Amino acid sequence: MGTDETADQSLPSCGGPPCGGRPMKGGGGRAVGAVAAAAGGRARRAAPRARPFAPPMAAAARDPLSAAGLDEADEAVRGTCEDASVCKRFAVSVGYWKDPYIQYFVRQAKERKAPEINRGYYARVHGVSYLIKAFLKKTDCNCQIVNLGAGMDTLFWRLKDENLLPRKYFEVDFPMIVARKIHNIKSKPPLSKPIMESHSGDSLLIDSHSLDSSRYSIVGADLRFSSDLEEKLKKHNLDIHLPTLLVAECVLVYMTPQQSANLLKWAASTFPVAMFINYEQVNMTDRFGQIMIENLQRRQCNLAGVEICRSLDSQRERLLLNGWETARAIDMMKVYSFLPQADVKRIEGLEFLDEKELFEQLMQHYCICWASKDSSNLGLASITF
């Protein structure tokens, strides 16, 4: 679910129960940290520097005209990229799921991550993956995927291993993060070889802030400016007539409500057949949610779009109000219950979890929302868990 679990170590006990229920055994401090861990989750990918995708967060609140303030806010969000990737690599090393590629993007964690964080990431990765594969099945992979705020994500390589690549796979993020990812790809054959194997046609194009092959592209852009985003994607052969899946994990929450609405409207108006998957916070008006917000503020990282994270209804409404025909949203505790229970039982045996109430509260403060437009009647509206 979130950035890194170390955040809770700097927090005082919240004193009372984060969600209004009875106090948790671990104390508010740990709860908060885990929550914050979840919150940062994909921030980095989400809130771009002054370019890739996300928010004028804290800066906007202080001085919307201050370029220095905006850059400072973006930097705080970008900083969570490493944290989230490290958390994923740790969970993989413990055996929660297999990902032979994450090791090439991020170092191994110096400290163990809490079991509730590892299980949260497990649910997130498998929940999002389930919807992605359902879309690929509906379209017979005759589609394209646009991963917004992709960070060090390895989905392209994992889909290739499963013979599930779409016609083209795009990633968008801060130019700074894109440059780092491209460097890793160029310098590590296990990453570059699959791209070359799937490439056909003219020479592969690559520079410091973009990479374009026939099946995989990385673009440095700011999601706050959809016209700029569309221009860069089209230069890399985005086909607006292809069924298109857009994925955003902890991205929209770092944009102001107006900015995320603009992005959603752009996507809904640009692609006649499309699906949007959004993973981020929910139920943020209770005590537990407030603690999460306060924790991130201490790290100069504000959730600029948190008002949309009031409830599952508010998450659905945003999608429907911005051009999407159907929209659903469920919290991560429900997603966890829908995952294959034999594998859930397996991962629950990997580590002892003594903070079950904390785990449930964390999972109830994250959700997966998905929306669709389907002029070709592919059955996208029927996709569910």
C-alpha cells in the first residue's frame, strides 16, 4: 500500500483510536506510520516534478505562484518513489509474490517492513493486476496501456513473461525518475533484452528523458497538463482508436481536484473505448485518515486531492462526473477477500501478524476504483472482482 514503514517511527502516539473504534494494541504511532506508509505508496509516480503527473500540493496551498514552492512540493512527492519501490522489493524477497525485475531498479531494504505493510502491497499488486488482466482478456491484448506515474514499476516485463503484452505499453513520470529508469534499463541486460526482443521496425529511440520502442515507451511529462501529455504520447505513437487502459496508483491524490478532473476528462474524451484504474486513499475524514494526512505533512508532502477521498461514493462520483460511463469502487479489505484464498493463506503463513485490527483499518483506508467507456461493446462494464 504505501511508501515506507519507517515513517511511523518518528510519530508520537495518537492517543486515541484512529478510526473511532477501540484503541489498537500497537498504539497510534505505529498505526500512523503504517498508514503513512500506505499513503506514500505511489506518490512519487503520482505527483510529478514540475512535470510528470501530479500535484502542486503543499506549494499550491502556500503560494500558487511560487515556482520554488511548487518544486519543493514536487520534490517531497518524488522522494516517496524510492520508499515504495524498496517496500515492494522487500515483500518480494519475503515471498509475497514473484518479481525477478524489481531487484534491478532498487536496493534491498536495510530494515524489515511490517507484516501489515507487506500484506497491503500484496493486495494492491494483485488487485490492480487482476483488473489489468481482465481488460487484456476482454480486448485480446489488442489494446494499449498507459501507466501514469509508473516510477520503477515492472509490469511491462512481467506481462511479457506471461505472453500478455498489449500492442503498446506506455509509462509516464517525472523526467527525473524517467531518466533514472532509462539508465537502469540501458545498463542492465535483464531489463533491456526483453525490450529489444519485443521491438520491431526502425531503430529504438532513446535519450535521457524518453525511450521509444515498438512495444514499450517511457515519457517524461507532467500529468497536470494534459495537452502536453497527449502531445508527448502521440510522438511515441499513442493510438487513440485502440482500446486503452490507464492506470494510476496513488497519483490523483497528489493533484488538486481540478487537476485530476482535467486528467480524467481528457482521458474520457480522447479514447472512445477505455478503462481507468485508480488506487488511492479513501475514508480520509475519520481519525485514522487525519493521522495519515498529518504524518505526510510532517514530511512536507500534502495530499492536494484528499477531499475526493472522503468515501467510496465520492471516488465513484469523480469518475462519473468527468465523462466515464460506469464506475465502481471497493476498499482494499474487500479486494483482499476476493483474491484467491489459497494464495492468501500461503502469504499469511509467511509472517506472524499481531496487529490484525491495524491491518484491517489500513485496508479500509485504501481503495481500487475503475471506470469504463465502451463504444465497441467489448463488455468492459462487466469487469469486476
